[in-house]
Amino acid sequence: MPHRVLLTALAAALLASVASGCTAQAAPAAPAPAAPPLVAKTVLPTGVADPMIAEGVVIGAGQPIYQTSGVGPKKLNAAAPDGSPESYIDPEQFPSGTLTPGVTLTPGVTITEAQAMNALARVRENLEERGLSLENVVSMMVYLDNPPGSDRADYAGWNRAYRQFFANTDLTSGDTLLKPVGTAAPAAPQLRNPARPSRSTVEVQSLAAPGWLVEIEVDAVYPAGQNPR
């Protein structure tokens, strides 16, 4: 083979090799794994370890949401007159207190507070029947009627009851926070729950069931991959 032809062939082979190397280097990188779809994200105040409620909530597209109807307390205090506000107290929720005589709750627990704890337990039951828990709650609407003898709803009593079921962990450390019931010393809440839903609370003139002082609606988002039932 003439030298010129041999050199031309070698040059062509070298160029092909270089081009092949360049092509290999230019191959696109494997795509990064897709981020998991957003289920729900609460927007909390920054720098606060123990906020009571969220500023708002972001819900991912296509997420199934369960919305309850208004849930109130259940008649569980047979010692009180039927249909009275006191008849909607659950004595089982106050093992260290007494009902005297089936009407006055001690120590320092208000009627609204006791009814709210009863109602929140009913909300929990409602959600569990649908395969959900209070941790899945993202928003809440609360209606309060004035307790007998008062011209204003008992917001403080409601908030104490709420902290027994929601917003009772430290966001920084993750520790369970002690919360008071009535005038008793702070103690472990009835249910540890880090969820802090968005929430509105309004005072109303009356509620549908005679004796009710509290009615609660919640929205809960199903966890990723869980189907409603």
C-alpha cells in the first residue's frame, strides 16, 4: 500500500476514534429521580417552636380530601339533666376530676372546655372510620356558643381543649409538650399530635343541638398512596 494511502487511512481512523470519544463524553446524564408528589404542607410561623395553628396549608394536586360535617359532643354524662350543657361532658376524660353532683366539673375545667374535648374525641372517631387520624387534619372550622351566664364564647377553654389533641409537640426538639386542663398543672396531653392545621373560630348565637356549646368541622388529606374508604 502506498505511504500516502496508508497515512490517509490512519488519519481517518484517528478522527473516527476522537469523534467516538467526543460522542461518548457528550452523552446526556441519567435524569435525577423525580421528587415525591406534594401531599400537604402546612405553612407555620418561622422561628416559633410551639405555634398553635398554621398560617395556611398547601395541598398537592389530585390529593383526596375528607371533609367532615359539623361534629359536636356526645351525651355521655348521665348524671346531668338531658340536653343540658353538662350532659355533653365525658367523665372518662377527667379521671383526676369529679362531677359534683354530675354537673360541676373540677378542677377549673369550663363547660366549653369539657364539651370541646368530648367533640374532638368524636372527630377522631369520625376520621378513624375513614382510615384517617387527627394528624391528617389540615384545616378546621370551629363554632362556639356562649356558656350559660356569659355574654362571650369561652375561647380560652376551647384553646386548652384543642391543645389536648393538636399542636402539642415542640417543632424544634420534637418533644411532647405538657399542657394544662382547667387550672390543673400542665401534664401530658390526651393525644400526642404535631399537626397544626389552619383554623378559624367564630362565636355564634346558638347551635343546632340544645345544650351544645361547640361544633367542629375538619378537612383531612389522605396520606400518599392511600385510597379513601
